[in-house]
Amino acid sequence: MLSIGFRNLEDFTNRLAKVPLRFHPGDAYAYGFSTDVLGRVIEVVTGETHGKSAVSCMLGLGAVEDDNGVLQKAGDAHGTRP
């Protein structure tokens, strides 16, 4: 979805915030973008991209990716794979 005219979640959510609701609340239901907006909230809170945060969360707290793309646990300066 983001590949269609949006650079990233920040761009998408900034544009989405300007779009009026399709219906008055309670009148009808349409699938929304709440998971995308939540992804942006995660980016702002963690300071990481949503993808990087998701990987860290799935691998357990403290798992981070260094500049070489090697996953390592926080504090592991040797760059070994966990």
C-alpha cells in the first residue's frame, strides 16, 4: 500500500489526517487504516522504522539490527548472530 504514492508511514499518516471520514461515526463501517496509523505511532515512540521495530519485537526485546544488517542482541559489540 505504501508503494502507491507514499514515501513512508509518516507521509501516509500526514496525508490521511487531512482526509474526511467517509461516514459519520456509527452510520456505517468501512475497513480503515488503523494498523497503518498504529505502525506510525510505533515509529514515533521507538525512533525506529515500523519494520525494524516489528523485527525487534518478534525476536524479543533487545534485538537490534546493526549497520551491516546483522541481527544482534543489545550490548553485543562483536556482531555475532544471536
